[in-house]
Amino acid sequence: MSLTGANIANFSDEEARYFLARMRWGDDGTQVCPKCGVVDRHHDIKSRCQWSCKHCGRRFSVTTETPFADFKIGYSRLLLAIFAFVVNQKGIAALALRRLIGGQYRTSYTLLQKIREAVMLTMPREPLSGVVEVDGGHFAGKRRKGRKLKEEKGPAELPKKYRKPQQRDKISASEFPHHPNRRIVLVMREMFKNGEGKGAARTRVAVIRSENTADIEALVQQHVARLSTIRSDELTAYGNLKLLGYAHETVNHSVEFSTDDGVNQDQAESFFSRMRRAFIGVYHKITPRYMLDYACEMAWREDARRKSTLEQMQMIFKRVCSSGISTDWLNYGRNGHKRPVELLFDARVGASP
């Protein structure tokens, strides 16, 4: 049976439970007790959709000790939500997910945020190596034009942008470089080596306030192995990378997109293309508090783009299960937002998918 939305939607809760169990623990029919850690064919309590450990007696389900623990939507709707998250390449809005699985908007929103948080928290620790493209992109904080022309000024004194009929065009980012919501998403992408494939193999992302020398050097040293080749644009903040033990190649974007020797940032731009399409066409707005979560989601999508739908679902569910109970989204509706925005520039700077 092919894995399609129609098939997933027809799963019963019992079928979805075993499907999720196979994705979490494998196809051999064994389960891992979250209390004692014993791997065995534990007693299946079908009436409660749980297992009972043969060794310590602990009762557990397929979502115990995960961000989905105590979620009340049922296994079939949970499986459909994971499928919808995977097959929408630019992300899925909570309102769109609500149309698929039903229930309240808050349920779909919390579920998606828990998946993004798990992707962010279960980042690989291995540094990038080989040829690594590094670039920064501006996100959020664009101001719109005013509602109407300023009447106190005459036509000759008006700025050129106001001398035509008023439109809802966005004002360029350069006019408000210090907007409180504007951030830089720094992406680092490792290229495939030795004919393993085309394009980028692994991606790391971080959120910083500006492309400054201190932040860039710290993040490159954290995520990229020494003796690697860094490809960047002509920004002076990258100028000291050679002194830190990296080969450094640049492309001057004011002159060309790629040098005659083939130095470019096409894969970094590919990441930003997907991310901007997600923000413009799906999410519409992003604030610094959860910007890194969305950036990590897009980085995961870029790295997993060649996997099948089933493989992507397995990857996502395993990362959710290994992330532990969510700290930011537990009882979200009762306690509201827990994550202070200041954390973005302390423990969470430099996180990666």
C-alpha cells in the first residue's frame, strides 16, 4: 500500500498506534520501557492503547516521555498531522492543519510548534567539513508605508517614494536596519564530497542581530571543522577566517553571482529561497522569539529533501521521541508563552537542526 494522505486518513486509532510504534522502535515488534530501558515484547493492553513492562510493570504508550505525551487528539489524527507536516515542502500553517485533523486552532498550533522545537533540540553535533557555504539573510521587521501622504508637506518636499499614488509596497530593509524585530539568519551548508551527490548535504543555522565579526567567527568555529573551505560574499566580517585556520573563498555579489573558478553561494541562497517562500506564502509573520525554530525546520527540510515520505516521517517522529517532554509548550493554553525572548541570544544562539 502506497503512503498517501487518503490512506493515512483511513487509519483507525489502533492501526495508527502500531504504525507509530514501528516508526519509533522498529519493525521487530519490541518496545523500550521508558522507566527501566528494557527492550522486549511487552504486554500489549489493547483496551488502553498501552503496553505494560514485563520487568518493572510500568505502563506506557508510544508517546510516553515525548512532547506528544498526554495529547488528546488520538493516534490517527496525530499520524495524519505528522504526514501533513512532512509532505508540505514549505511548511504548513496551523489553520491549514486544523482543516485536516479538526479540533481547535490552538491544538494544531501547539502540535506544530512541538515538532519544530524537537527538530531544533535534537541537532547533530558533528561539525561541518569540506566546502562550506556561509551567508546571512535578513528576516522580519519590515515596516509598511503609512496609510496616506503627509499633508503638511508640499509635493516638491515629499520623498520620491511618496510622489506616486499610495501603495502597500513593503519598504526596503535598508531603510530600517535597527527595527526591533529584524534579525539575521546565518546559514552554513556543507557540500557533498567525492561525487556522493549534488548540492548541500548538511545544514546549520543560527540567529544573530547583525553580520558582525565576533558572532560570525564564533559560529563558524562552533559548527565548521578547521581546515575546511569557507565560501562567503565580500562582507568584511568574514575577513579573519584565514587567520582562524580556514581556507576562504569569496564572491563579490555586486559584480557577479559566481566567479570564473566556480565560487558561489548557490546552496545558501537555495535555503533562503525556501525560507522566504515559507514566510511569505505560509506563515506571513515571524518574530524573534521562535525564529530559530522555523529556521531549523527549513534546514531539516533542505537536508531531508531526497528522502521518501515514509523516511521523512520516521526521521521526524524519532527526533520528536528523543527530545523529551517539551518545556516551552507543555500546558501551553494554561500558562501562555514560557520562553523569554532573551534566550534567543544566550543558550539558543548557534542552534542547528
